[in-house]
Amino acid sequence: ETGVTQTPRHLVMGMTNKKSLKCEQHLGHNAMYWYKQSAKKPLELMFVYNFKEQTENNSVPSRFSPECPNSSHLFLHLHTLQPEDSALYLCASSEAGEVSGEQYFGPGTRLTVT
Amino acid sequence: GQNIDQPTEMTATEGAIVQINCTYQTSGFNGLFWYQQHAGEAPTFLSYNVLDGLEEKGRFSSFLSRSKGYSYLLLKELQMKDSASYLCAALDSNYQLIWGAGTKLIIKP
């Protein structure tokens, strides 16, 4: 595997379910990100991890819980979601501290909450 | 507040030239990025500008004017595969990326 991978690619869950999204990067980066992308809206940064430490939490509801066990893996644990949480969830990675460093994105998980 | 404005949708003809504009208002500024996102795929990096002027990369060029809070992405010799959304993002004083909603570019034969 190369680049940034995400599983699952599609997820349908009920409002009472608990599920997890997984992201893995094979680029040797030490910063990882979770974004939410809704139709016709800007990318919303949710969480940032630098060297496994959470450095950003943009007022995300507690029903979203991130976990970063090491610099290569990032999880987003989901529970008691709302229909408005349906969106594309993108994971990205970059070199920490590199201002002009591009972010490498995974293909995303298309989440539908019913 | 911080804001990025770019057109929602643009249409152009194969072989032509198109310019996608982006204006930004951020707390501080540390550069501007352009990303390309094909439908159902991940965004991919196109360019980064931090100094005023035009940077050319093959068929794609990106321009920045810091005094005007303005950037554009210029695509030449358009191909059908250039049909995608183009995302503008500015890096603020906290090195946080502020994203635009993206411009959907439709290329017609």
C-alpha cells in the first residue's frame, strides 16, 4: 500500500450504532488530520495530531472521538451520530512543522447516518 | 472572521484557457494552496504560493497578490480530465488551513 489509505470507503449506520473509521499513512509523516467534507461546503478541520499528540480540536462534538496510537495510524470513533453528520470524512497526513508542506489525503469514507 | 471566496461552478471548452479566482480574508497569512479533487477521489496538491507573482507548472499556473488578498489558478490547453473541483486554501497566522468551498470546473468538448 502506498500513500494514505482509509477504511471503510462507505459506511451506513444508525443513530444508535458505534463504528470506527481507520486511516493509515505509508509516507513517514508525523502529522495527521481528520476533515469533514459536506456538499458545497468548505473542508472542515476536525482534529490534528502531531507526533501522536492531539494539537487541534475544532469544537467537534463529543460523539466523534479520535485516537492516534502511532504516527502511522489514526482512528475516528463514532457513536450516537445525527443525520447531519452524514458526509465524506477525509484523513490527511503531512510533515509536521513544514509550513509549505502539502497534505496528502486519503480517498475518504462516505458516511450515511440513518 | 476568516473567509475564502471562490466561484461555485465554471464551464470551459476543451483546449481553451480558464482562470479560477480566489479571494481570502484571514488572520495573518502564511501562504495559499490550490488542490484538485476529482469526483469521489481525494484532493491532490497543485501549488503553494507565499510570495507575490505567478508560478508556472506545466499547463497549470498559480498567481498571488498578498496586498489584494487574491489568487488565481490558470489552466491552459484544457483537457477533459481537468474536469474536477479546485479547492483554494489559505494558511493563517496559526498555520491553520482555511478552506474555500471549491470550484467545480466542467469541461465541454
